[in-house]
Amino acid sequence: MKKALIIIIAVVAVLIIALSVFFTVSGRKPQTVIHCYEFSAAYDYARDFGYDTYIIYGAKPPEFSLDEDSFEYEETEEGLMIKSYSGDGVEVYIPKEHDGKQVIGISQGAFDGVKVKEIYIPFTIVRIQCTFN
């Protein structure tokens, strides 16, 4: 009986150590919160990469300025990709369109160097190639 107890304690200790190593190696959870539509590309992205998400139901665009000057765009055949963002990153609203053209994605590196706390992503975004934080 005493031998079985020692084995159980050893197995539990090994499991605890293994889980600790796994969570340390796998990295920390992203701190950015993504507001998006359920079943959208942004929702899939957030779920796949461990971001906290808040589902937007029937939301309308914010009534204040989106600070359009903070975004730099790259034009593609399908629409505009956000190439870079130069705002403060506290609350970022990705526009659905710019100059009459649909915004369809966010390019790799668009938010490098910006700590984004919350980002609102419209359903028009079908490609997300960057990370947030």
C-alpha cells in the first residue's frame, strides 16, 4: 500500500512538472481582445491563436472618427489590405472601406510595435496575416 502511494505521488509530480513546462514553452496567452462577428475570418483567427473574443451582434460602426490617417493601405485586386497602423492601439476600429474601396485584410507586420488592447474587426476582413500585442 505504501509503495502504491509513493508511485501515485511520483506520477502526479511528473504530470505537474510536465504541464508547467508545456505552458511555459507554449507561450503566454495574447493580451489583445478581438471584437468580431461569429463565423467570420476574424473569429476563426482569434480562436485559432488563443485571443479572447467578443462576438458582435448587429453592431453598427462607431459614431466617432476612425482616425483614418492612422492606417496605410496596399491595394490588391480583391480590395485594400491594411499595411501599417500608426495610432495608439488602445481601441482600434478597422474600417470596412476607405475611399470607396473595401478593406479586406490586414498584412503581416501591420501592427508591429503597437500594443493593441482591443480591436474591432468588421466582417469584410477575410485575411489576417499579422499578430496583435
